[in-house]
Amino acid sequence: MTRADRQGPHRVAYDKNRKKILMTQNVCGICGKPVDVKLKPPNPLAPTVDHIIPVNKGGHPSAMENLQLAHATCNRQKSDKLFNAKTNKVDVKTIGNRNLPKSLDWTLYKSS
């Protein structure tokens, strides 16, 4: 069975929102690092569009609120997992919608 964002009425809306995300966002919603939208697959840092709530877990396949920019490797590692704040035993300030390990403390980042 094919996912709803790959066929049918959601496909057009998904493609439209995907283009908006690639033009307007530049930071991975999973790891918080910059994404170079000029990279192309199979580069592991190529941009992809991630479903915040996976489609197979009830997430809307084409809603803008359920889509975010991500690196291909970050999206692959996240797979169809959900972020659950109840399982977070450490009191950590979470940036974005994921509580995944980060290589830098992005809370201290100051844009110039």
C-alpha cells in the first residue's frame, strides 16, 4: 500500500508545501544544524522533508504544520519514531521538536 503523501489528493499539497519548506527553511528540525539545499541525494546531508508526526502514526501527510526540513541521515535515523516528553528523564531544554543528541549547544548560538 502506498502512503497518502505519495499518491492521491495529498500528493499535490505535499509537493507544494515541500517546495515552500525548501525555499524558506535552512535548519534541520531534528539536529538543529544548517542544511545546504544545494546538495543532492545520495549525499547524506542532502535536504529532505520530514513528517513531525509520522504518517503511519496518524500524522497528516501534507499539512504544513506536520512538515519540517531535515538532513537525509537525521530523517533516516528518526524513522517513524515520535518524540515523547514523558520518556525524557533528563531536564534538558529541547530545541525544535526532537530530543536527540546534539553536537553543539545551539541555545548559546547568536546570529550575526
